[in-house]
Amino acid sequence: NRKNLLDYPKTKTSFSLFPFSLISNSCFISIFTTGVPTFLPLTSSMKGVSDPSLIRLNIGGKKFRTTLDTLTLREPDSMLAAMFSGRHTLCQDPEEGSIFLDRDGKHFRHILNWLRDGIVPFLSDFDLLELLREAEYYQLLGLMDRIRDLLSNRKEDEEPQSELKRVDIIKCIQSEKVRLRGVNLCGLDLSKLDLSYVDFSYASLKNVFFSRANLQCAKFRDADAEGSIFHNATLRECEFTGANLRGALLAAANLQSANLQDACLVDCSFCGADLRSAHLQGADLTNANLEGANLEGANLKGAKLLNANLRSANLQRAYLRYVNLRDTQLEGARLDGANLLGAIR
């Protein structure tokens, strides 16, 4: 059942507009007053979508004038279209004849321009997000989709593009010594390639796909490899000193004797990885998943293991002196011969 709008009193007040079912194009507006509510019928000038009669709106104190066609034609399934469909009793200010909506009026002009022309203004990301919230409130589906597309396209444009392609890398690795220091390789698929001994120091390697690649003795010193995939990669004796590997996937990777000192390994997955004799001094393993990993003989001196998952991990003979293990999950972990002097448990 659709509810009528309570009369808007002469004293200043506000009300909230809530969408009902989008499928049924219904909505209601409630006004909370201290007086006895009365009801004003929808004026004849507002009835009928084809009537271009002037409509006055007061959006959070900002005054707007528009037509019935503007409010109903472009977005017929919106809350605004439902409000002015002629099926509802709307309350008008008895003095001005305007209809008050308790919303921020800052972006309502952009909403009206969208309804008139179908154009989204050029705004900052912050302002677009504010406009998106208003579009969601008024259930303007077309505007919502357009804003999301714009924000998505901007994000893609801002992401650095790789300076080389896979075929370029294949040509490079034919040489004896390959140095890709500081090169931008973001997003490349370098899976299954023989990249052993390649120098990736200081390179931008975000979201690079290294799955099953041979990276033995490769150098990643201070490289930015956030979100990269090293699943099943060979990383024996690799150097990751100071590298950013936040959110990287290294499940089932061979990292035996790899140097990961002072690396950012937050949110990394090392499930089933081979980290025997790995150097993890000072590494940040917050929220890292090392379930079932082999860390036998690994050096974790000064490593951060907050909320790290080490269930069923092999930590035999690992160096864990003074490491804080209080918030670490160690169920089923093997700690035989581990150096736990001063460790907090």
C-alpha cells in the first residue's frame, strides 16, 4: 500500500525520503511534525508524464525548477519518476508551492542535467563518489552505471603500463646477463619462462604473472611486486631484500634459501611453500598464510607474525628468538629443535 505524504507545515522542518520497491516503482515520503498532519492532493499540473508543467523542488534548502518530463522520462524506474507519476499525493509548501526533499542539494543540479541531457559532468573522484551516493538514493540506474564506468576507466588509466611485452622479455633472456632494474613490467604474463639470474631490482612488478617460472637466483631487491603471482615458481636463492610483495601469491613456490629480509609480505600466501633455510629477518608477515609451509631452519629473527597462519607448518630448527607468537596460529605446527628463546607465546 502506498502512503500519502504528510502535510508540510509552515514552520521549518525536514523529512526523509526512502525508496520502496524498485520493481513496483513505489515510494513514500514521511514528514515528522508536531502538528496535526493534513493532506494536499497532487495538483492537476503535475499529473501526466507528458505535461511540461513547472515543478519546484527544495533539496536541502537549495531551490530548483524543472519539468515533469525531465523527472520521469530518462529514468522511468527511479524514485523521482515514481514520485511524480501521478499515483502519489505530494505535499507542497503552501507559500512557495515547492516540494521539499531532505537531501544535500550540492549535486542535485548534476542529477537534473543527467535527466535532461544524459551527460555526466567532469568531476573529481571524490565528487563522483558523492554523486554516486545521491544517484543510488534516487535509484537512477543509468547514472549509477555511467559513474561506475567512469571511475573504473580512470583507475585503469592511472595504473602504470608495462614498458615491455612478453615477447620483448623472451628476446632479452637470450643474453647471458639480463638486467631489468627499474623497468615497469606491471601486469605482464611471464609464466613458465626461464628467468633465472635476471636482475629485477627496483622494478615495478605489480600483478605480474610468474606462475611456474624459473626464477632461481633472480634479484628482486626493493622491487614492487604487490599482488604478483608466483604460484609453483622456482625461487631458490632469490633475493627479495626490502621488496614489496603485499598480497602476492607464493603458494607451492620453492623459496629454499631465499633472502626475504625486511620484505613486506603482508597478506601473502605461502601455503605449501618450501622456505627451508630462508632468511626472513625483519620481514613483515602480518596476516600471511603459511599453512603447511616448510620453514625448517628458516631465520625469522625480528619478523612480524601478527595474525599469521602457521597451522601444520614445519618450523623444526627455525630461529624464532624474541619473536612475538602470541597472535599467531600454530595449531599442528612442528617446533622440534626450534630456537624459541625469549619468544612471546
